[in-house]
Amino acid sequence: MVKWEAKYSLGVESIDEQHKELFRIANRIYELLKNEMILDKYDHIMEIIDELKNYTVDHFKDEEEYMKSIGYKKFLSHKVAHTDFLDKMENIDVNKIDNGHNEYLLGILDFVCVWLMEHIMKEDKLIVA
């Protein structure tokens, strides 16, 4: 579904590796969405949500430390974007999962893909510009 390409690279190996992990998670969501053999996807969805939460906490911490280490001037506004993402992750209404597993997965996938395109390609690229 989503493939890592050189255009996503910031040239900071540790951050690029973490971004690749987010691509892997997005593809895991896509594969689960397309898997018609699994009828009850609730537990899988919960695993993905937990994985996304853990990923974002660790990744944002590392990325923010890197920004501070290079004296990135837009650190605070970038941190606000990270905080907004974390807030969305913490406020996921898991009660809605039972209303339609595939629709819920599609929403998560859309959220992650928009983040990949909007945040990495626009905001994160500014860190190394």
C-alpha cells in the first residue's frame, strides 16, 4: 500500500529508520484491512493501536531530542504537531471498533497515511532544510 522511497528520507539515519517503521505499521493496517479470512479483527486492531501509540511516543521523543541538539528554530511548533498526534492516539474511541472493523481500520490507515504525507514530507523535511 505505502512504500518507502528515497524522497521520504531526511538523511538522519535514526529518524529515517523510525519513519520506515511507520510505513511498516501502515502496511500492516492495510494487510489486515484486506484480509477477508479474519472475521473478528478487534484484537488485531487493538494491537495496532497499541503499536502506534508506543511508536509515536518513542519516535517523537527521539525526533524532538534531535531537533533540540541541532537548535531547530521551529521546535515548539513541531512539538505541538506531535502533541496533537499523541492526543488523537490517546482519544481513540475503541467502542467504535465493533461498529465496523474494516471502516475503523480504513480510518486509522487514512490517519496514518495523511500523517506520512503531510507531516514527514512537509514538517519533518524542514528540520534538515
